[in-house]
Amino acid sequence: MIDPWQTALSVLFILILLVMIRLFKGPTAPDRVVALDAINTFTVCAILIFGVAFQETVYVDVAIVYAVLSFVGTLYLAKLVGRDI
């Protein structure tokens, strides 16, 4: 029987691949920033699913730190791209 966590991770992996297409083909820089932010969000979700699947609370801490760093990076990129517009 397929584990539901494997199914969820597979769906997230497929979504990350689809968003990577937008990241590389994006017609504008803001599209690429939004795609990168979506990939980071899906990665945080995947880390949390790993934590639930393996019943380890340390993954929650890692996901929180990654989310905060991702947020700061997105703010920096948005400010950088905002200057160009």
C-alpha cells in the first residue's frame, strides 16, 4: 500500500518541477521572483511532511528557519526587482 506521505511528497515534487518551468521561462523578473517564492513554499511544506512522516520535531525547526530565510530573500529580491521597474 502506498504511504499517504509519499503521495503528498510526489505531488509537491511535481508542483516544484512545474514552477521551475515558470522560473526559467518567466517573461519578466517579477514572474521569476514569484516562482522562486512558490518553490520555497513548496520546499517548506515538503520539510514539514518529512517531519510528520518520520515523527521528528527537528524538521519543524528547520522548516521555520528555512521559511524565515526564504522570506527575507524574497523581500530582498522584490526590492532589487522593484528598482528596475
